[in-house]
Amino acid sequence: MDNFLRESMHCGNCRQIFSLSSNELKIHCNICNQFFHCGIAGECIGPDCLIKDTSGNLKHRARYCNNCVSVIYNKETCLCKNCKQIN
């Protein structure tokens, strides 16, 4: 685990490099497959981006960067390009 936390990655938006132990990378974008600490659109409120556990309770919503969404509603929610095509 210590070796893993020493790894560094760059933010897909600003390209700044962060160590994984810094906890500054906030999301992994579900479409472009990059990590972000800024330029975050939020979680998609579309039906295909909802992951439920076996009991049917809400477990997780996919998150996206600004470039991979069609609509940003506020700083926390959006509609990704894939879900926008469904509507």
C-alpha cells in the first residue's frame, strides 16, 4: 500500500501532478478515464449512471469532468453525454 500511495498522477484538467497520498485527486471521469482535482462537473443524474446494490438502494452515481457532460446543473450534478443521448 505504501508503494501505491507514493505513485503520482496528473489532473486531467490542469495537468498538475499529485501523489496519491495527497488526497487531492477527487474523481475518475467515467467517459475520458482520467483523474481530476479541478474541472469537475459532478455526478450524473441520468438513469444509466446510477449503480445500485443488490437490495436496490442507491450506492453510487458516476462522476464526470466538464468536458464529458452535456449539461451542468450546479457544482454537484450534471448530465453526461451518454445520458443526454437517451433523453
